[in-house]
Amino acid sequence: MSTTGRIYVGSAICLAALVAVLALVGRAGTDAEAGRAVEVLAMEPADGAVLPDLPTTVRIRVAGEPDPGRSHIVVYDADRIRLDTGPVVPDGDDGLRQQVAVTRPGQLAVAYHVVTVDGRTASGIARLTVGSPNAAAPAGPADATDDGAHAHGVDPMGAALLALDGLVLLAVVILLLRRPTHGAA
């Protein structure tokens, strides 16, 4: 096969791989449920609550089945100290539970990001006051600066584009490293 023929065959293979990657990305992006918001049905303690006791758990119920592996609940006090302990665990068919270690009265901020098994999401921040029945409701967001507080899995679009970059790089390297099999005319 001539050099030109090999280039055409290599280009055709790269183009076929590109089409396959784009089809995969297009299919991943067509899920009708993905990206839509899921309704938060209840939160315990509720946003704006003033509690006389220190809570040991935070619970969130949503209109769907939450995925504990892709969801998280993070609790901070007014000094921006993280109070959640352990992983988020299922709480029935439609809820999640997060253990917290609140050691003193004060204001808390509960930041949550719930992802359901069908890809719908809900996120927000609830503020509450604990250990002081006469205290005012908390104001202002807690600054979630912990790098592990908002971690997610691999983005399918980013992974597909990275794979495409790899294919293009491989094709370019192969073309650059090829040596002509016959003398130049």
C-alpha cells in the first residue's frame, strides 16, 4: 500500500473513532432526567430552625432515590469548622443521613448536593441555630473551603474530549514518526 493510501486509511480510522466518541457523548447527554432538579421534600433540622438541643444527624428527603456515592452533606459552624463525620448514608428509599458532631451552641450552615440515581440534582444551604432557644436565626453563608467537601466523579463530556485528544495525539505521533519506505523523488 502506498504512503498516501496509508494516510487515508489512518485518517478514516481516526474519523471513525471520532464519530464513535461523539455518538457516545451525544447518547450520554440525551438522558431526559439528567440535569433536572429534584424537589427537596423535607430537611431535618429545617432551614431557619432554632433548636434547644445539639443535633447528632442531618436528614434530607427528596422526590426520588438519592445516590449516596455521588451526594454529600457538609455541616459547618460559625467558625467555619467542619462538623460532619463519616459518609452520607441512605435514610429510607428517598433520603440521606449525615452524622454530625456539634459540641457547642451556635449557628450552623448545612450545605448539601443530592444526586438521584437517575441523575437529577438538588443543592442548597440551610442555616440554623442550635443549643440556644432564644437565639436569632443565623445569617450569612459559611465558606466551604475544604477541598473534599464538594467532590464528584468523572464528567462524561470531559472524559470523552480527553479520549478524543488522545486519539488525535496518537494519530499525529504516528504520522510524525513514520519513515518513508522508498526514496524521495
